Amino acid sequence: MSLFRIVRSAAPWVLMMSLGFERTSLGQENESLPRSGMASRVPWTTSRLVGRPSPPLPYQAVRVFDKVSLLAPLHLLTEPSGTVGSPAGKPERFFVVEQKGRIVSFRNSAEATETDVFVTIDDHDTYGMTFHPSYAENRWVYVFSNGPQSDPKERRNRITRFTVCDQPPFDCDRDSALIVIEWDSNGHNGGDLAFGPDGMLYISAGDGTTDSDTNLTGQKISDLVSGMLRIDVEHPAADRPYSIPRDNPFLNIPGARGELWAYGFRNPWRIHFDPAGHLWCGDIGQDQYEMIELVERGDNYGWSVFEGGQPFYSERQRGPTPIKTPAIVHPHSEARSITGGVTYLGTKFPDLQGAYIYGDYGTGKIWAARALKGKITEVREIADTAYQILGFGIDARGEIYFVDYGGKAIYSLEAIPPSQVSPESFPRKLSETGLFTDIARHQLHPGVIPYSVNSPLWSDGADKARFLALPHDATIEFTETGAWKFPEGSVLVKSFSLPTAGAEGPVHRWVETRVMVIQQNEWVGYSYRWNDEQTDADLVEESGTDQTFVVADLDAEDGQRQQVWHYPSRAECMVCHSRAAGYVLGLSTEQMNRIHDYEGIRANQLTTLEHLGLFRGKEQEAGRLPKSVAELERLTDPADLNAPIEARVRSYLHSNCAHCHVEAGGGNAAMELGWKTPTDKSRIVDVVPLHDKFQIPEARLIAPGAPDSSVLRKRLTLRGRGQMPPLATSRVDRQAVEMLDAWIRSLAPSR
């Protein structure tokens, strides 16, 4: 069974079509159609997909200083006690580094309502700040900024020293500004600094670009980008306000920058020294991994030859020292933009005493880690928040706080009280989810809405029924391009069916139902495996599992074959449902702009959802589509043999590959496979592969006129090492390969 030919028996197919199963195109608006396939919306009020099936985490976030108004908070820190601005007996000052060139301060008091501007740096973004070890005496602070923002071609990272005034409001003396060091950087700027126990100033620098190290600086030691810098500000040289410590590792290498302490970082976001002297660094990844590094003298952390210890651009030139694997690696199923943290030194949470607490901007998760003599001894998730975490700080008592960039707020942690939603209450059976009224007949709640897509994802030949469920009267934020934004508590459902071999011919049977739930602004995926009796489905364990089915196949010698079906782990679900793809793959205007059969009523899905009142938008009339469906874009059905071959191919690549192979996606090739990118701009035709050429002479990603020389085509035909897509498929989509071959042969050879 494939995208183009469906093996089925007649009776089950009638049921499947009523449930919205995909098939060859139902056609477009070339006939008179009703405005809606459904008369009215039925509220969905029965969801039990709340909480998580795993044991509850021990901590939750609670907002503090809620009367303080912030603009774009990136980081926070506390003024050393007993110094200027912190008179005896008064609460210490908190400082919040805001993005647009501003740092503010306020008293550490629950009643604080106002902030004082501590310093502003015109036409710069401010990222980090630190106090000199002798701040009580010299009143020096150091600020990390990048600018000028008005001229991207001239942007530089800059470390500036200021002297703090000794009179209220105890702000920085603008006239005291001293530029300590600066270097070119325009994107992935790093942005943090800290004094080490040796008294030296350490500074984190990213690769200076917004893409995959396009300047090829990651493995160079001849510049300061992609580096951890270490300088001595106590003993300035004759020609600059700092000197280079004599024990820096690259000081005596010709052409090297002596300021470097380590290198091979992508975008090191937040550094911290713990009491044992470990230098912790959160390094934001790109395609698949997020990293925490324990930085040591002379280390090379591999970017951009490696990402998270795995090959990235393996053919790029390596630096002069061996590549070191990061201390902690989180795949993008767990974290999506890591934020380095601080050591917990408080007394409120004894189990966290001495642990390094860090988090993630993309998922809101928070972890605790421990290290002994440079080796990680423990990593555990301790909280799952809904916030965009960009910086952690501790107060004078060692208690922990973090800033939420999106909510412009500050939070602390507190122990979770006995939960009203225990892990045991999370539905272990599909019948318990509140989605179905009759599970054995696969009959869904009337508030659960069926849908189909123009260009389906290849799923080893399985047929799929798709549904969406919004709680109560919630609505979708409609956009013409990109993924739609769904409200809290939304659930997406996809049931898979295979034509299993029966005594009287093929019998379609349910094998899996996957649900995706958004809670705390984060999508999570769960799989349910159908039982042999087809009466219910059980929640698949977190690690996933496999099952072998005997499947009817007219092309097999005896009319049947064995097929392994993979039930993905919860982590695997979120690899494809990535940040770059907007997490939701099929629910976009170009996919949903099509006719759907609503139990015998044919209507366009967009006008149906509009009629049901499911849409809201920022730029159009509330609840209305901004244009007619004829004016809105749609993907080509790859199964439509009457459509242009290139449109069919690009649509197929968009739905099956572009969730990774787009800018900042999960694929580490330079290709852009989103359908909106013109083919001549997609970097695939007559382009030499950056990675494995699979021993193909004169290999190209797409070799015009030559399918056998095309690596993209080769990888679609593989299963195992090098296969594409890399997950969730064990069978080759033969009809898609034939379609791709026809397109490649139609391209005129350019060499």
C-alpha cells in the first residue's frame, strides 16, 4: 500500500471514508459546494488528557515581584551585599538585564513597584553583566553588549566597564565607560561574562552568524568568535585595558588569539562558576541537540564539525586540538534553546543544595545537575514551566530566580503540593481520553472535528484518519503562512490503519492512535496501541515499542508480507514535530485548503472551520478568513497525476522533509525544502552533498537528468543507516521514488 495505490476491502473502506481517511484528491472548488460540511460546532468538554503519565515533578514556578514592570528581561543578578546601593539592614538590589540596551535595578522586596535605570547603552542590545570581585571597593561593573543595532554590517560584541555612583539612585556613571574589548559579531553573539576564582574575567562568544557557522569560525583559534575568552583586567597592557594571562593555552601558537581559553562553541548562553570552580556553560544548539559544557583549559567543543557530540559538518576543517563531548546533551525532543544556570546555595530546598540549576527557553523545563571533579554525576528534571527562560539568578541567601522573556516577569521555585491530577489519572486507555463516544466503532465525540491534508506524510503505507479537538469554545489563531497557533488544552488525533491479511482477503485494522496535547504552551505526543480485538488501545510506554503485522500486499508472492510497525517514543514524536515546523505539521493553510468529505457532505475545510467559529486572527475580521479559499494557497496533491511533476515533488518534500530541512530546522544540510522556496533557491539541484556521498561518483543532491547520481533520491531508497526520513518508517515509498525519478529525468543536465 502506498501514497498512490490503496489496498482495501470494500466494507471497512466505507467506514474509513466516513471518518475522514485520506485517499487520492477529492478535488478543488470546481463544483458547487456548501459553505460548511458541518452544521454547527459542538463544544468538546470531556477531555481527560490533562497532566502527564509520568510521576509529577517536585517543583513549580511561582511569580514574584509582580508589581515590577519590565520590558524585555534576559538575565538577573544580585548586587554583592554590604556594598554601594545596599545599605546595612536594607534588602539587596536585584538587577535585570533587558535586551534593548538597558539594565534596571529594584529592591529585593515583595512590595517593590518601581525600577531604577542602572545603565543604558545607546543602539546596543545588552546581554549580561557582572561585578568585579572587589566591587565593594572599586565599584566596577562589566556589561556585555552588541551593536550598533542600526547597522548590522558593523555589529560588534563589546565589554564595557562602568563605575557605579555612590549616591542615589546608585546608577552607573556614563562618563566612566571604558571599552575593555570588542570583536565583530552579528548573530549567535554568546553574551555572558563572569569572574573566575582565579580573578580572571571569562567571556562567552558565539560563532557570530545566524546560520550554520557560515563564516567557518567554529574551529578557528585565529579569532575570538566561537570562543571562551579569559583576560586579566587587573593588569592592563600598555596598549589596551587588559592583559592576556600567561597560562592561556593558545598564547604561543602563531596566528592564534591569546585571549582564548576554549573554543568550538555555537552560542554559549550563560556561564557560571560553581563553588568547586567548575565553569558551567549552556551552549545553544542548532538542528538536534542542546548542550551543557564544563569548560576546561584548551577544550574544543566541536562546533561546527560536531553538534552535541554528533557529526554535523564532518568534512569541515577541524581545529588544532581534539574535540571534546559536552558534559550534558539534550536532544530537541527535550530542550530547544538551552539557558545556562547557577548553583543553588539556599536552604529552602535541601535536595537541591549545591546543584547546578539550568533550563530551556523553548520548553520551559528546568533541570538540576551535579558534577564531581569535572564529571557529571546526576541530571534530573525538576520542573516543567510554561515560560521562556533566558536567565537564572540567586539572591544573597542563595535562593533561585529566573526571568521569563515572553511574560516579562520574574519567577522563583516552590515545592509542588500534593497534585490534584496524579499520574494514575492520566488516561492509560484510549477510551478514557474523552475523545470517543464508542471506542470499538472508532466513533469520536461530536465536538472532535475530522480533517485531511493535501500532502500527507509517508507512514509506511498506513491509512490515516485525522481529527482536531479544541476545549469548550477555544479558537485557533489563523495565519496564511506557517503553522496555526492552538490554544491550551487542544488535542490532535491521528489513527493509523493497515490492511492485515485475513482468511477472506485484506482486513483494515487499527494499529495505533497518536494524540498530541498542548499544555503549558508545550506540545507533547502520546501513542496508544490497539488491541487484537479492536475494542480499545493502550498507552505505549515512554520509550516506544515495535510490533510485527502480517499485511496484505498484492505485489508479494503469496499476497502477504510481514511489516514491523514502530510506535514512537515520546521523545521521537517531538523530533519531527519540531520548533522549526511550528510543532503542528498538518494544520496549516496550504495543507488544509481542500475539500473534505464530512460523512457525505463535501465542503472546503477552511470555510467549514470558519463557519464553526474556530478561527481568530490578528489582522482580519474576528473569526473570518482574510481571503476567499481560491485566493489562499494550497499544496499540490502528490497523487494528482494531472498536476505538474515539479509541484508534486516539491509538495511531497515539503510535507515529508521540510520540518527538518529548512532554516533552523532539524536537518544539518543547507538545503531548503519548504515548498515556498523556489527550486533554484533550494540548494538541491546540481549541488555537491555536504555529508555522505554514498560512494556515488560525481554525486549531487539532485543530479539533473541522472537519478542514480542523486543523493537525495538515494537516501529515500535506503532503510537503515542514511535513510530519509530518519525516523518512524521502515518501508520505502516506491511510488514517491518513481515520482522523484521522473522529475530528475525531466531536468536538463547542467554539466
